[in-house]
Amino acid sequence: MPLICSEDFHKLSDRIIEFVIKRHQSKPLYPAFVEYHARALAIPLKDVEVRKVASGLTALSNEKQKEQREKASGKKKPKAAGKPVLGSSKVSAKLDVGVYDEPLDDFGSNADDFM
């Protein structure tokens, strides 16, 4: 079977999955088998192509870890409310700005008598 287009490669991949993977995926040494063959398949690729494959595998790994965490917790946790912001509990609609117009009378009528 000549491999000319991407559809041919997809058909070959489906045959490999049907023949090898479905028959042997439950065996204990299957992960080592996959690692060995993934490495052997990637040897002729360029470094950029290997990085692309690796990022795809990393994304798959992250998805599986997320699924495991969700299974372990039993259900999705609701998002926690954000931390309260200082002074945001009661916001008055009208600000008291009259204090800014008053002079500083901390010392009474005699400014020299502060002690």
C-alpha cells in the first residue's frame, strides 16, 4: 500500500491501532512498548517536528491529569470567591468631601501651644 497523502497515513494508523493497540493495551508492559516505538518513530523527524509531537503528548498528558483530578474530587469544585477588597464592603454613593475645605484646627486658637 503506497503512502502518498495524509489519508493514506490515517488509514495505516487505523490499521495499526486495530491490530496492535486494541489487542495489547491492557498488558502491563504496554507503556514501555509505546515509549520505545514513539522514540523510534521520532528518530527520522526534524527537531521542530519532534517538539510538535512532544507538545501534543504534553497536552494529552495534561488533559488526562485534569480528568484524574476531577474523578478524585468527585465533582467539580465551584470557583472560590475572590478575596475581599479593602473598603469595598459598603460603598456610599455620596462621598464626604466637605472635610477638605475645613482648615486644620488641631491646635485650637493658639498654634504655638501644641504641647
